[in-house]
Amino acid sequence: MSPIVVDPPAVTTSVLRPLRGAQVLVRTGSTLWRGTLLSCVKDSAWFVVDDTDVVVSLHDLVSVHPA
């Protein structure tokens, strides 16, 4: 019997738009950090973390929540 794989819910631009300009907690498959969401487009989101710009593919985001 093969294992069942369940993908996490996708983070979409419609979920991210209300968080623009806010401090958020961001989880990817390999990291967790706090930053400010500046922008989100069809395939990516742009955050500022400790004065560093970070662009993340929406496919790499596991979750984004208000900080």
C-alpha cells in the first residue's frame, strides 16, 4: 500500500493582500522568520527581514500569519 501524501494549504495572493505592510511570521519548508510583507504578486511575495529584502516563491511558503 502506498503512503498518502497531503500537501499543505497553498498560500495565495488573496490570503496575503490583507497583510501587506504588516509584521508577519513566515514559515517555509526550511525556515521561520519575522518580517514585514511589502508586496505579493502571482508567483512570489516580498518581505523585509532585519533590513534585508527577501523574495519568496508562493510555492515555498508553508504559512504566513500576523506577528
